[in-house]
Amino acid sequence: MLGFHEATASRKLDRITKALRKSIRDTLLKQGMSKRQVEEALEADVRDINVDVQNALAQEKAAQSFKKESSPT
């Protein structure tokens, strides 16, 4: 369908995953997390994390709106 073998897709996906994990790890270390904290965070199964994205975005939007209304012009 995409013009290359399943094994090729798998290798590409592995490379992308490794690069993404390295980028995330480097960013978290730069932001002050310890190596142990970073490894624990990367071991977490995202399917076990319960986040209400819609509510979080609504709160962020409300906070930004409040900042705009209360800032001097």
C-alpha cells in the first residue's frame, strides 16, 4: 500500500520512536528532572494516565482570556 515492505516500516518506526524518546529525555533533563525521574516518566503507560484534555484546554483558554482582560492597555 505504501510502496515498501512491512519490515522497512517497522525499522523506520523504531528509529522514529528512539529519536523521539531521546528528544523527550534530553528536554526533561534540561528542565531539571533527574535521570531516574526521566526513566520513570518514560516507563509510564500512557493508557493508565487519566487526563481530561478538554477540561484542561478550557481552563487554559479561560486563564488566557483573564490575562488579556486584566492587563493594562
